[in-house]
Amino acid sequence: MAQVPAPQPERHLSIAPRPGDAVRVALVAAFESLVEHSGELRRGSTDPEEIHDARVAARQFRSRAVALSSVLDVDAITTQLDDLRGFARTLGDVRDLDVLLEDLSAEADGVPDELRPSAALILAGFADERSAALEAVRRRIEGESYERLLHSLASIAMSPPLRRPEHDPDPAVVMTSAWKAVARRARAARAAPTDETLHALRIRTKRARYAAEALEPFVGKRAARFARAAGQLQDVLGRHQDAVVAIDKLSNVAERDPGLAFAAGWISRARERVRVDTRDAWPKAWRSLARKERRFW
């Protein structure tokens, strides 16, 4: 008996989502994550990972909306996106202290025995700051304005205000300005790798990564590969910025309380090593991101 050949897929069919559907999927995923993790905080969780995940979700919702502005009428939801940015900043105040406490706790373990009481006092002071920042998050979450924001975001995610006619976003339009901003900051950082220029590069790299992630449903793996490479550069620069912030905060501790100055200086010295190491490491991550084949637009 002759074998019947397996049917071949019809070449004219595409599994790519319609632009509006892709926007809905992207926004719904970010919204659901925001509800889940902010809900845990409302129920009393103090877990740093819940703070981190809620902040990421808030940023993802906003960044995906902005990156897909050729499909989504962003002007119609400016107020909600601004409110969401404010909420992300409130979460960021706690997240920054979580990172600081984690880093300094590790460094404090290595101080001489005679400095341990002072190191414990330094950490306790930052823990108090963290508690106050977390309380500010809870007040915001429990307020009526946050409830209204969630209802608005749910409506936007499920029924986004789309531009007509629907068409796929142009990767060149989305990515060209974002990439130029990254490259411009990278040139500035190579010429003068100050804390400020490296921080500016980190911010622009993060925005480019978010934009690439938003385009992944339309572009596929090439956008994902770019986003991963951008994430690697962002991680190095993030560790650098965390060290800079820690050194600055420890310096403030020493100025306010001379009795803690020696312990603060000891811990700060370890953070300075991280600052130097990441300053040396970022150009390699940048060269990987800047490879021509990374560009999918």
C-alpha cells in the first residue's frame, strides 16, 4: 500500500498574533503579576521578592504600553501610566533598601569582632528605613486611589485603546531612538566612566531591554536575544550603582554618628571593591550587546 505523505503546512498561514491581541497578552500578563504580588503585600507580606516582583510588573506594564505606542493609543492612558510610575517609585524605595541590606549584611559578616556592635547598629538603622518605606507602600496599596488604578489598568489590559487600523509595530521605529540613546551614553561612559555616566547608561539600557521584550511577540527570538544581552549589561551596571549608593549612605552614617564611622568605613571599603570590579567589567558586556548581529531592526 502506498504511503500517504504527511500534509505540509500551508506557507501563507502565520501563527503571529494580531497586533491588538499581542498588546492584550503583554498587558494582561503584567497586570496579573502586579495584582498577585501587590496583593501579597496587602496581606502583610514583608518578603523582598514580593516587592521586587510587584515593581517589575508595574514597570513592565508601563514600558510595554510605551514601546507599543504605534499600536496602542498611549495618549488616552497617560494619567494611568503616570500613576503607575509613581507606584513603582514607591516600591523602588523599599527595593533599594532591600538590596542595600542584603549587600551590607554580607559585608558586615567580615568585620572584626570589635566592630560588630557598630555594624549591627548601622544595619538596624537601614532596617528601620526599610520598615518606614514599606509602610508607605502599604498605605498606598490600601488607599482608594490604588483600587481605582487597578480597575483602570484591568480595563486597559482587557480592552486597550488601539490605533486604527491595526498594524504590527515597526521595530525600527521602536528601537532606533532607544538604541541611539544607549550608544550615546556608552560613548560618554567610555570617555569618562564616572558614576553618573554609568548610571545613565544603565537606565537607557533598561529602557531598550523593555522595548525589545515588548516586541518579542512580533519579532521572535532575535528580540529575545537582544533583551538578554541588554539584561546582562544592565546587571553589571546595576551592581555598580548599588555599590555607589551603599558607599554614599555609609558616608552619611559616618557624618551623622562619628562613633560608627570606623565600621562604616570598613564596610564601605568592601563596597568600593565591587564598584571598581564592575567598572572594569561593563565594557565587555557592552561589546556583547553592541555586536551588529544583535540588532533585529
